[in-house]
Amino acid sequence: MEGRDRWESRTSFIMAAIGSAVGLGNVWRFPYIAYQGGGGAFLIPYFIALFTAGIPMLILEMGLGQRMQRAAPDAFGSIRPKLRWFGWWAAGLSAGIVIYYSTILSWSWVYLWHSINIDWGSNAEDFFMNQVLQRSEGPGHLGAPIWYLVIGMLLTWALIYLILRKGVKNVSKVVLITVPLPTLLLLILLIRGLTLPGAIEGIKFYLVPNFSKLKEPSIWLMAYGQIFFSLSLASGVMIAYGSFLGKKSEITNSAWITALANCGTSFFAGFAVFSMLGYLAHMQGLPVPDVTTSGTGLAFVAYPTAITKLPALNSIFGIIFFITLLSLGIDSAFALQEAFTTGFYDRWKLSHNRVTLIFVIIAFFISLIFTTSGGYYWFDIVDKWICDFGLVTVGLVQCIIIGYVYDIQEFRRYLNTISEISLGQWWVIALRYITPAVLLIILISNFVNEFRSTYNQYPRWATTLGGWGVLFFFAVLGYLLHRKSTSRL
């Protein structure tokens, strides 16, 4: 399309796509789910999920954006005008994610500063919960924003603005640094971890399969969920990124490269994390699974504890770890924002600088709720509902639209004319049957679990407001943007 921003090269596009997919979840969520899923046995359903759901969905989203030359709202609107609302809702959820996702980056900035003197000392959990977060009694006790978390939030949003204000040409330059940097830093952490006592026990736990776990349906659902979320699917990111490609740009092989790079990074990060957790377990006299119980606990409690117990150069490895988190997180953050704001460029031809500035200012003030003493609880609730209910629903509906409303066979033939790898009927079968079936099962399971017991014992009013209320808000926002954009046609 004439005048539309373009990636400077195919390499820039692939690096940006990898940067979006490879995020904080590769360092904490994947290793955590892996040991929950029986160590090496989890890798079996994980890679099955990659080939039966992850790669097919990634090809779908990249290809849809490239063909329609539009972000999610207008891409789905090109299929059926009324589906523009659905596209706005999907893009809106990505805006919601980046608003609370910025909280983790704010924590990382704070920890980067405290790494200089290893200020968390011997009790990293108390330092995180009571000194950094100053966590209150519950979601009903917010308190005022905590000044150092506000500074971390300000640094995060300022960096996002500086990267995005000139569009994808600027992103093309940034990802050449931010994508390879975490891999290099993880390599340094891995080398150090492997030299520590107990590291091999951690690696054994990570790799040695417990095949009895494969009989548990929850492990398979966790594997599909991890693939789904770690590839930035159903958030509109890959549709927006694909829309900045030329009309004849290659899709299928680029999607394979992106998916394999993402999963390879997760697998590699597992070695770095488990070598350090093995050392920590050795020092504490605990089994490896008892070292940590959550994703945030892994990054901000277990790993800092292990760093404290290193025999030398503690500060250096603390700084390296939190720079790794920041470099992983920032790529995903600006990709999520771009998924939302690109819809405004498409509809109203607004400048990148203007839309980015407006969004960053609004998002910064909304995100301040997560810097309060009660902010951790709201972060947890919003994350749970957007990921487990919002994105799963978007992915399911997306498969139905492409598989049954759109001419998927004609779409496959189109992709084969421009791609280096031809798509067979397996792609159609995956999108029509396998992926939607798995997503439907995940969605039903999430609903059943929620109505059996309140998530993390939070009050019902809090999960209603921060969970269902947030999803309803983005649904209404999507509808209003759809009506506004339609009235301007």
C-alpha cells in the first residue's frame, strides 16, 4: 500500500517478530511450567503443540496482515465489515496487556538498581513483597503510588515512546540489538550456573522425563497454553507486523523461523534457570521443585536468592539478569502497543508520533494503579483474565473466522504462491479442528476452575471488576471504535 510503513528488510521483520514472541515468559513461565509438567516429559506435548497449533496460527496471523495490508481491526473488517469490532477487541486486549505488562518492567528497573549492592540480602521474598511492592492486605487496600515504582514505570513508557514514535523503521534498528542481547546474557548466566554445585541436579530435573505426567490432561493443556501465549498469538501483534510487509513478502518460512527461535530460546533459558535453581536447591537442602512456586517468584525471589549465594561477582550477575529481563520485556511491550495503535494509523491516517504519544500518556496514568501497595493483586487478576479468558476466546473465534467464514483453501493457495515452504492440508486441518478444539477445552476448563473456587481466594467483587469488568471494557471499547471507524468511511 502506497505510503505505508515498511520493514527495512526481511531480517528486520523476523527479528521484530522473534522479539515480540521471545519475552519474559521464556525466562520464568516456561521453566516453571516445565517442572510442573514433569521435567523432560513436558517437552513432548510442548513440541506437539508447537507443530499442531503454534506454527499454524502464526502463519495465519502473519499471512492475514500481509494480505490485507492492515492491522487486526481492518484485516478482519476486510473479511466481513461487522468483524471489524472483533479486530478492535483483539487489538484492545493487547493494549491492556502492555499496560499491566509494564509493571514487570518497572520492577525490573528497581531490581537493576538494587543489584548494585544486592539489597535483597538473605530474604529475597520479604524484600520483594514487603519492601519493593509494600504489598497491602488485599485488592481493597490500594494506597498511594510508590515513588520508585513510578520512576520505573516512567522509564518504561519513555523508552516505548522513543522506540515507536518513528514507526517500524525505528523498530527495525532497535531489534537488531534487543533481540540477540538476551541470548548473549543468558549464555553468560548459563556458563556461570553450570560451574556451581548442584547445577547438574537442576538440569537433570529439567530434562529427565516423568512419563506418568503425560497421562494428566492438564499437562497437555498447559503445553498448548504456553505455546499459544509465548508466540504472541491472538493479540493482533503478528497481524500488525505482517501488515508492514510488502505484498509479495515471504510468510510461511518466516513463521517457522520465528516459532522455532522462540521455542529454542525457551529451551535454552531452561538450562540457564535450572542450573541456578539446582544450585539454590543444593544450598538450601531442598528438592528443586520446592525452590519456587510462581513465575514472579522465580524472577524476583528464587533467582535473586541464588545470586545472593554465589561465591563471587554477585552484583555483576544480578545486573546481567535484570538487564536480560528488561531487554526481553521491552520488545514484547512495544509490539503489543503497536498491535493496538496501528489500527488508528489504518483508519484515520494519524502520525506515529501523535498516536504513540497519546497512548503512552494515557497508559502511563492507568498503569499507576499497579504501582500502589494493592497493585500486585490487580496485576495478578487482570493478567489472569486477559490471558486465560480474553486471548483464548480471541484465538478460538479467529480460527472459526478463518476456517469457516473466510475461504481458507484459497488463502492457503495464496500463501503458497509467495512462500518458500508450501502449506499442505495439515494447515487447514489444524486451524479448522485441532487448534479450536484445544482452545475450547482450555476455555471450558478455565471457566470450571473459576466457578469452583475464586482465583487465589480473591474477593468476588475484585475478580468481577478486575477480571470480567476489564474484558467487558475492551469489548465495549472495540464496539465504539468500530462504530466510529465505520462512520468515517
